[in-house]
Amino acid sequence: MSTISDQDIIQAIKHAIEVGNNTTGGQNASYIPALAQVPSDLFGIAIVTCEGKVFTQGDADTPFAIESISKAFNLAHVMDKIGAKELRTRVGADPTGEPFNSVMAIELHHGSPLNPLVNAGAMATVSLVEGDTSDQIWTNIIGNMMRFTGEPLTVNQEIYKSETDTNQHNRGIAWLLKSYGYMYNDPDMVVDLYTRMCSINITAKQLAIMGACYANGGVNPIDKQRVVNQENVPCILAEMTMSGLYDGSGDWLYKAGLPGKSGVGGGLVAVAPGKLAMAVFSPPLDPCGNSVKGQAALQSIIKDLNLNLYVS
Ligand code: GLN
């Protein structure tokens, strides 16, 4: 097995910036009005290795809303608490093949949220976080995220408010799940916690650290703390492989060959198990809600560093 040198990584990031700069198209998410206001030309890349080395270029320290990427990390907390088997029974594991906020997917599968990375499944997963009050549950949600970053995190109040004012569709999904027996706490409280979780400020560098915890078998490579049981990491990466980019997951996997997770804030993280994680921030999205430049840039790095899991 060839090892990846620091110089290889620096070169690959430089190349990815070029590739990203030559990739146009896409639009900021606008169904959450505050996301439409984020400058579209922000672009940053970060790589964090399993040895804890950090490489960045561009706007890698600019905070943005984590959005759906939070789903892949809250999942770790709940899986550790109730076990992968129980989570599969109560939420599910299978791809929907539908957009991230699909109601039809739920209806077609007898009310099942199907997997923890679509809105329905992510809200069902939030409803399984322990705590007697909303405050206690929130402390557990953000506490888990901060173990992954190893750094304090804040909520972007503007995005939180904007998303709260416009999240009627998610509220509908939460109550639909309740009617089918897949919502394990008060639906309105769960939507609020989920919305706040999606509004957490994150940077590409922090995202790469979070992803590197998965690349490193569940141990944060910077502060060396265990953040998730080792046995759960392959299950989470399997979820990311199947559904991390929603109805764009197949296209991503053909081109990248790595588990990834996107968010409508323009973030995208990919994990090369045993090696490193890479993250990118660029707001314009394709119709599935995945960063256009982000996908091109990470695919370039994966190619340059020969990280595709399916290439022998
Ligand atoms: N908070 C967003 C929503 O619920 C997350 C969607 C996403 O990032 N794909 O619609």
C-alpha cells in the first residue's frame, strides 16, 4: 500500500481548488431564505489525516450552516446509545431514492422514515436522543457534535430563525411519523431541535476533523478522544455510502467511491477509512441539494490521491 505524503496532499488540494474554480453552475438553497444570502463564491477545502495532520486552502475557516451533515453525526450518538440493530428497527437503514424531504417515500413504506440521513429519519433519530427536557436533549446533541470537532460550536441564529419560519414541510413530516408510530418524542419539540441542529455553525476544517473521526475508527485524531464505538463506524459509513448525497448518492459513488455527506448550506464531507477525511464548502447546489464545486473538488482529490474504495 502506498502512503500519502504531505506534499501529495498539498498538491491535491491545490489542484482541487483549480478544478472547483473551473466548475460553474448550481444555486444557493433558497427554500431557507437566509441560505440564499450567503456569498456564492465562498470556497474552502480541508483535509485531516488519521495522524491528525490538518491541511486547508481557501475559505476553510469560514463558518456556514452544517444542515444535513449534522444527521451523520447525531446518528453516532444515538447508535451508541441504543445500538445499530435497534436503530435499524426504529428508524431504518435503506435508501429512499427520493429527495431528502420526501413524504412519498414515507407513504410508500408504511410510514417508515427509511434511513437516518433523510429528514424523516433524522428527525426520528433526534427523537431518540436522551433527556427529559428540550434543553437537556439539546445539550446532548451539541455536546456530541463538539466531541467530534473537539472545539466549541455555536448556532447561527439567523439561519435558525429563517428555517424555523419556513419549516412547515418538516413539521408535516414529523407529525406524519407520529401517526405511523415512528416518532419517539413530542413532534414539535423534535422539529425545533432538528432545526437548531441543522443551524449549527461549522467550518470546512471542523467538518474534516469530524469526518476524520470516522476515518480513524471513531477516535478524534486531534484530541485522541473516542467519539463513537468502533463497531458502529462501518454502519454509519454504510449509511453515508447509500444515502449521504440523497438521490445524488449513486452518481457521487460512481465518481468518488467513498462515503460522503452533504448539506444544503454547501458543505460536503467524504471519508477515506484508515486514511483521512476531506471537506469542502461552496454554497451553489445541484438539483439534489449537493454542492456543485464541492463534488468536483473532492472527486479531484480522491482521484489524485487514489482514494476510491473500489479501485484495486
Ligand atoms: N435543515 C434542512 C432541511 O431540513 C436540511 C436539508 C439538507 O441539508 N439537505 O430541509
